[in-house]
Amino acid sequence: MKGDNDVMIDALPSWNATPTKEALMAFVSTVTTPGNGYVPPIERIAAFDNDGTLWCEKPIYVQAAFIFAKWQAMVAADPTLADTQPYKALVEGDREWLSNIVEHVPELVKGVSEAFGGITTEAFEEEVAQFFQVAQHPHFGVTYTQLGYRPMKELLDYLRANDFRVFICSGGGRDFVRVVSEDMYGIAREQVIGTSVPVTYRDGELIRTAGVEQPIDDGEGKPIHIWARTGRRPLLAGGNADGDVAMLSQAKFSLLVHHDDATREFAYDSGADIALATASTKGWTVASMADDWATVF
Amino acid sequence: MKGDNDVMIDALPSWNATPTKEALMAFVSTVTTPGNGYVPPIERIAAFDNDGTLWCEKPIYVQAAFIFAKWQAMVAADPTLADTQPYKALVEGDREWLSNIVEHVPELVKGVSEAFGGITTEAFEEEVAQFFQVAQHPHFGVTYTQLGYRPMKELLDYLRANDFRVFICSGGGRDFVRVVSEDMYGIAREQVIGTSVPVTYRDGELIRTAGVEQPIDDGEGKPIHIWARTGRRPLLAGGNADGDVAMLSQAKFSLLVHHDDATREFAYDSGADIALATASTKGWTVASMADDWATVF
């Protein structure tokens, strides 16, 4: 997107003409224009959180819906599972137990390992692909791949047109997101960073094992993962929650998506209080879904 | 590189017109030509070992030369270090001790951690960059960045021109190779896969810590790392040693560089016996430096 095209083509048609859009375009113009603030293409890395930043994360994370669907199928096949956690909470509809991730890490990791441990990476991919074909969002009634935010997808395109390499940096599962990242966002699998499970090699096969690799790709894990994967700090980063603060703090331009649109999506600050306060202190750009986005999906 | 250009432009001028070159070009033609064997661009991943495959690895690994230079400076600053391993072996010129990596893992890792643990990733990069500016190869008398193999660099360009994304998959240090990968090979930092040390986040800084992340990026660790980093198996892979066998076994086209040129480089099969035998069994393409390469550097 050269400067002389800006007049004719709006690269971000789903963004309203607000200071947020202006700030995004001014930053991209600065780093791509020779002179003060210019950044060579090789250093133009952008990193985006996924849940709540690129796609809808309510009422539950998409990956949680995937895992719950699998657990339900497991309980149907073996009803005795319902006597133990985490299956018990799911069967009983105990949302409080299930959403208390911090306190129930061992049981939740055990459940995920029982569901997907010991299978090949290809078999896991097929299960994920199958889920995305059939599962529907409980509120919007469409498949989850239709719930990427259009303004953000335009932003990814705009950045790529300006020689950025765009990465997803998700607290969720790397191998889960990769199955849809290319079709949904034009982001190649190798540009998806996320939380992962250990994989072992056995006679040419790659097998998912139990457990979770540390650090997970959330909070302070995000800058660590981005460094490990890219060898750089992000020039531009986008997030929406407290788990994105460390990543956003590393970037030259930080965009915080604010879920304040109860009409078109959901309005919630829970889990983003620190991020919103930090945005205010550090002068990050906050994208109000209600005011800055002409379209959501 | 379209088929109709092949007649006019030789994309691999440093390769002699042998069956090896023919096999490489035939494979690339097959996967890029619509029809049987076609592979969509998004799936075109190539992975290359670095030491002995893209650059010279004798008489010692470049990274070993870097570490030894640092240890020598440390001993000069604190001569009491020379009483303990690994510094003792270095001071005494005990090549046998130093090259017995398997038996001396704890001491060697300790030495590396003492040399580079606790410093920021940026400080480490500066030390590496400084080394590459001044250090000279003991045999060729040039800086190490001049010792990339020209035929292989042409191959990387050729693959990229055919919409492959090219990765380094090095048993050596990821953060070490990244410092020179862009200038030497046109390979962006995010496309360098390698052995790594844990990094922690502290007040916005990324700090290298002690130890080595498991698995290291050698042997069966290579396909695991490639999967973790790209979400794919390599379509084409290149290596030269036994530690590359697992990676080469995953690829559709496997290239083994054979060091049989005592005149222009070095001739050695040690450390490549299993690789050479496997190449013969599985029909991998073996590149003879003596016969297939018109130029080495």
C-alpha cells in the first residue's frame, strides 16, 4: 500500500474514520517511508493474539468448545468417566468448575491428555478439521471459522501489503489454530505461535504426548515465544486481554481490541482490566468495537 | 523458475551437469507443474541442516570456535578457571576431551551457561556478531561467513524462486545461526530452527538462562522441531550427517551432501556412515562435492 494509493483505495474499509484507524495507518506509513522511523522490511514482524483479538472468544474459547465436544463423546462411549473430573463437571454443567482454569490445571490437563494424547499429529488435525466443519457457535449459529473479525482480517492484509510478516501468538493451542489459520487469515502454519504439547518421534510418526510445554504462550510466555520463534520483538502487536500485556509492551505499536459492543458481539472488560489500564498509561491504541469498527464479522 | 526459462537460464550454475543436478531440478519441476506430483505452494517447505550442509564444519563446528574463543577470554580474565573443565581441556589443547561431546555434556553445558547464561538476547547477539567480524577459519584464512557453499546457496535461491519457504534446521544453536542467516543465506531469523537455551522474561528484557531445551535439534529432534515450528513435514530436506537421517527420512526429496573433496574442502565419512548407508537403501540423492559441485565456496 503505497502512499499515493491511500487517496484512492481504502485498505481498511471495515474501520470507521476515527483516530484509531488514523493511528494505525500513520504508524504503517512511518515505518515504511524512508526517513525518521523507517524500519527495514526484514524487521517488520507483527504478532496478534487470537481469542478475542482475531476471532470471537465468548461465551467460551473455541478450543474449549472443541475439547468439551470430545469429552462428551468420550463419556458417551464410557459413562463411568462421568464419575471423575473434568468429565463430571462437564456432564453436570458445572460451568464454575470448568472456568476455574487456574485451580483445576491438573484435572484439565489430564482430560486433554486423555482426549488427544498418544495420537499422531495428523490424527489430531483431522479431529480439529472435523470440529470446524460441524460445530456451530451457540449464539451466532454459524461455524466458528465465520467468526473472525473482518476489520482485523483487513488489518492483516494491510500489514502484509506493507511487507510485514504476520504471526498469531495465541494462548490457545498452536496445533489447533494452525488447522484453520491459512484459510481464515492467510497466515501460514509456520507463522502460528501458541501453547503446545510435547511431540515425540516414533518410527517416522509424530505422536502427541501428555502434558503441556512450558511456558504456555500467555502472559510473560508471549514475548518468550515470539523471541524463540522469530528472533525478534514484534514491531506491531495486537491483543485484547491481560494475558497480552507483556507482548503488547514489547511492540512499537500496540493495539488493544476493546469488547464494548453488546449489540453486535459481546461487551465485557473482565480479564482485560489490567490491559485497559496499561493501555491508558502507556498510550496504546484502543480499538473500540462499537465505535471503530464499521462491521464486526 | 518456469519450465520455459530452464532452457535459457541455469539456476544452478555451480552444479555440474550430473544426475544429481538433474534429480533436483526434476523434483522441483514435478512439484511445481500441475498434474501428478504437484504440491501447492503453501505446502512447499524445505529444511536444511547447517553445519556441513550449508557451510564448512571442519576442523571444528563454527559455534565451537565461537565458544572456545569466549572461554579463552574468560580464562585470561580469571586464570583459576583453568583448573576445572571444560576450560582445562581447552587450555591444555585436549582435543580428545573437547570432542567427546557425549561423555562431557554436563561440563560443556556448564561452560556454555557460564559463558552466556544470564545475559540478554541482545547482548548475546552482539558477542556473536563480533565473533563473525573478526574470527578466521584456521585452514582457509577467511571469516566464517565466507564459507557458505555456493552450490547450496544457489539451491536455496532456486527453491525460493519456486515458492518454497526455506528453513535452516541446525543441531547447533538457533540464536547463534540467526545472527548471520539473513546476510549469508537470505533466510529470515524466523526460518532458523535449532537447538536453544531457555529464555526468561524480566521487566521487558529477555534473558538467556542456563541449560539446553530438550529435545536438542539433532537426530529425532529434527523432525520434532520442524513440526513444532512449521506444522508440516519438509517436502525437501538436505543434510550431511547421521544426525540428519530422521529429518531426511521425512522428506519427499532427500539430499545428502557427501564430503569427498580433500582438495577443495575436506574428505570425511566419519559421522555420516549411517546417513550414507541409508541414502543407498532409500535412494536419496547424494551430492558429491568433488563431482557434482563446479565451485565449493
